[in-house]
Amino acid sequence: MITVNFTKITQLRYYIVIVLITFIIYGNSINNEYSLDDNIVVDGIEKVNNGLKGISEIFTTHYAVDKKQNYGYRPVVLITFAIEKQFFKGLPESQTAEEKNRKDKLTQANISHFFNVLLYAITNILLFNFLLLLLKDYNKLLPIVITLIFIVHPLHTEPVANIKSRDELLMLLGVLLALTHYLKFSFTSKYKYLLFALAFGLMAFLSKKSALSLVGIVPVVLYFSKTNYKKILICTGSIVGAGIMFVAMKKGFLTASGTRNVKYFENPLLYEGSFMDRITVGLYCSWFYLKMLIFPKDMSYYYGYNHVPMANWSFYQVWLALVFYAPLGVYGFWRFLKRDVLGLGIVLWLGVMLAFINVLFPIVGIVADRFTYLFSLGFCIVLGVLLVRIFKVDLIDDSVQLKLPNGFLVAVALVAVVYSARVITRNPNWHDYLTTYYHDIEVVENSAKAHAMISNTLYAKVRKNPKNPKNRGYANDIVMHYKRALAIDSTYLTCYSNLGSAYIDLMKDNQNGLLYCEKAIAIKPDYYEANLNAAVSSHRLNQIDKAFNYYVRAIEINPDQASVYSGFNNLLTQNNMVTRGVEELEMIANKSDKPKNIYMNIANLYSLEISNINISIKYFVKAFQYDSVDKILCNHIAKLYGMKGDAVNQNLYLQKCNTLK
């Protein structure tokens, strides 16, 4: 047993120790590059790459935007990335593992990782300050132990080591600042703290909407701190007001409506199931989180279906969760009403977790390590309190000399060392996209999306460097993981199309390519990529009529895609089908809202195959009518008139060209 006087340690020294511990266990993540989902928020995103000039666009666009969907509103997160780009844009964005070994240069991704670790260190300091304020009637040891457990908890590796998960870091940072200032308002009645709390709450909302949990957390924390009901009502009303401001900003600033195409494998509850199904799945998820909070061994970047099944009452995990959580919840609420810190921890843990276990609403991904970030605080409070009570450390003792049993010291050290070691070994798994995917697939072998993400990333790698001698091996992996995804989820539409494309492009197996593309088309007839790939494979198999029909369908679906016309024109010219093709294109153009490219293709067919310049000019002119600012097209028409010897129309179009930028 040793005796410690925590009052002799200055606040600055606590802060230094917190920062040192944070950087010691997360320092090896700084050398990582971009990984999971960084490509949708920071890796190559133009509005972020514009630096400070892109901030106005960040406020008026969704958080994640690609060709198929746009969703979320987290401008605070993107602004931090934009600031980084402003000051570190001279560095390369990222490097492959091979390049890193050869050059070992600092990259923009490394800078982002450094700031993630720094943000986590700041959050840990804020957590310590918040706990000192909240637990002011307890010895300083309790905030120290809780903060230490929080710092080293391995489930926090995803928020810290995954750059994209900075939204979690900034969200909790804002939450802690808001709660701290609500407590200061409670203790002093100074309204400046209420305004600060509202501002920080809004910042948390603008980082990630899961901060809306503050609406429940604020009254819980204030009740525990013995705040009178009037102030609790005022503070709760102000955080609700911050939430209303967030919604108003989102609706007022966003220039486009959000679209989020959630697939079956991301959460089957979005497609099927009753409220009772959500309860059983929720109980399964809560048991999953309990295991991960205590023994965070088999962590993964993604779980989803069918790693997390559509659990029902036949699953033992559902019953174990019910038997564990029901009495714990009742006991925790009872102790909370008595303002016991253990009860506070249980209420914060279970209350916030309820929003993440699919009972109230289905969550995309079903479960995730990062989803625990907010409610793990309650768990850390519970674990910290249990440690001091099991070893009978007197936290209410007014003596400045606190006696710490050897058993307590060993237990705390064991938790800190084991959890820290898990963090340190987990960080390198986030080095880059493929490192993460390949490492974690062993854990989530039954996750359809996990397999698809490996194939998608490898496919992009092959296309980027088609001469790489490793591509044959990559192609085998691509096909294998797409097939594994389809074996898990037979409705996985993009996997069918991508597998067909892989067979066509990489394996030169047009028969299997056509087979899988047609399976995709059977699910979604207007799937452009599947129709185009089916056309290409049919063409190569010399199934002319089938190829013709698929080309036509692809053009009907998306006439603006220029890539479809070259293959279609080759089919027509090789098989003396130009007249038939022109007739079909005419019919499509008459029904299309965007016929420009169709008319241009007809014009090209006439000029190349039928050698009728008058008709060719007519269709180029029709195309120009639908895009009268296309200077290249305008010049081409003028050139054709010149070739024909029509100086009047040539000059007319040259004059039009001169007015265009």
C-alpha cells in the first residue's frame, strides 16, 4: 500500500501526463496513410483541397458526396481538413507502403493523423476537467482513474486512427465543453456560461448529429450535480434550442437535398422486420458491445450483415443481454436517483447506448467500434468506480493523504497495460485501405460489405496501374471476394455488376461476365453499368442482337455517357447495321430530355459511314440547339460548313463561336 497526496500535483502536470500517455499509445498511428472512407471526406475531395477558399462550399454542401448519393451535414469536420490543406498542401497527399519504405516522406495524411491524436489528447484533458467539476465531492483519484481508462480503451482506435472518424472526436469534444459550461452555469448562475454551452453544443451537432444525445445527457448530469429543477429546465431548453439551430442551418445552407442509398447488407431492418425484431436485434447488439467494451479483441473496420445476424429469441446472446441489462438498468436508475456515481455511469452507458443498438431506429452498419465512443464514457465511469470500491479505496475521505492498496494499483496497471498494448497493436492495422481490409476480413468473414470493399479497392488499384505484374493475383482476389459477398447477400446488386466487369476486363472471361451482368440487370433493369458491360461482353461473344439491345438500353438510361457510343458504333459499322442503329437512336432522342450526345453520335455515324455531310451537319446543329454554349461543337459545325463550301453558314457559326467563352 502506498500513500499519495493528489493535491500536491499541479493541474499542468496532469495535463502533461495525459498528453504524453495519449501520444505514447497512439503515436504509431501518425505514420499511417488514408484508409476507410477517407476518400469521401478528405482524400482527393476538391472542396477540402481548396483550403480556406472552400469553406463557403463546405457550409452549403453535404458532408459526403459522390456520383450516386450525398448525405450528412458536418461542416466543422470538413473545415478542419480544409485548414490542414491550406497549410500543408505542399506535401504529397499520401504514399503507398512501398513508396513509404523508399522515400519515408511526410504526407498530408500523416498531418491529419497527427491532428487526430492531438484532438484526442485535448478531449482527454477536457474529460478530466469535466470529471473534476462533476465529481467535486469525491477524491481526485476517481476522475484520474476514469480518464485513464477512457484514454487507453481500445475501441477508441477507430475514432483516432481512422481520419474520417474525426467527426466522433470533434463531437465528443463539443459535448464535453458544453457539459462543463452547463455545470459552471449551475454553480455560478452566470449566463455567459449558458451561452458558451449553447455554442459548444451547436459545434458538437455540426460535427455529428449523434451529439443530439446531449438532450438527454444534460438533465442527467445536472440532476446528479444537485442542480435545481429550474436551471435543469433552462439548460435542457437551451440544448434543444441548439438542436433547432442545427436543423435550421442544415435546411438553410444546403443547396441540394440529401440522398443516402442504404443497401440491405448495411442493415436488413431498414427493409424488413417488426419493432419486436428491432428489440431482439438490439439486445444482440448490446451483448456485442458489452463483449467489445470488456474484451476488445476482434475489432473490425466494418461488421454489418451477416456478421451481425437478424437475431431472434432463439439466439442465446439475446437472452444473455436481457438477463444482464434488465437488472443492471433498474439498479443503475435506482442508484442514480440517489445521486450515486455508479448509477450515473450506468445511466449514461445504457441510456446513450440505446440510441445505437437499432431499437429506436436502424443504424447503417448495424454496429461499429466508433459508435461506442460516446457511451463508452459511461462504461469507463462504471469500471473506474468498481475498481475503487472493490479495493475499498475511500473516495470521500477528506484527508489529503490517500492510501492506495497494492491490489488496486495492480488492477489499474493491468487494465492500463493490456488496453494500451491492444491500442498500439491495432493502430498499424489502419495504415491504408488494403491493410485494414485484409487484416480485418479474418474477423468479419461473414460480412458481405467487408468482402466487397476488398474487391472494390483492388479493382481501383488494378485500373490505376494496369501494367502491374501483381494484377493477375489481384484479379483472383477480386473475383473471390465478390463471390463471397454474393454468397452472404444474394441481393448485393453492385457486386453482381462489378463481378461481371471483373470477369470481362481482368479475366477475359466474357461468358461469366455476361452471366453476372445479366443477374444485376434482372434485379435492376435500368442499371447503366451492368447494361453497358453486358453489351461489351455480348459483342465480344459475337451475340450481335443481344449486344445491340444492351447498347441501346444503356443509351436510353444515360445518353450523356460518351463511353457507350464508341462500342455501339463499332458494333454497327462491323455488322452493317448503321441504318438500324440510326433509326434506334432517333427514337431514343425523341423521348430523351438530354438528346445532345445522341444527335452528335448520329452525326458522326453519317459523316463516317454514309458520307453524307449535309445530314451530318443537320444533326450536329440539332445537338448544338441543346447546348448552345459548347464552343468546340460550334467550331466543328463552322468547319464542316467550310468543307462544304457554305461560307454564309460558316461565318454565321464563327460569329457565334466568338461570343462564347
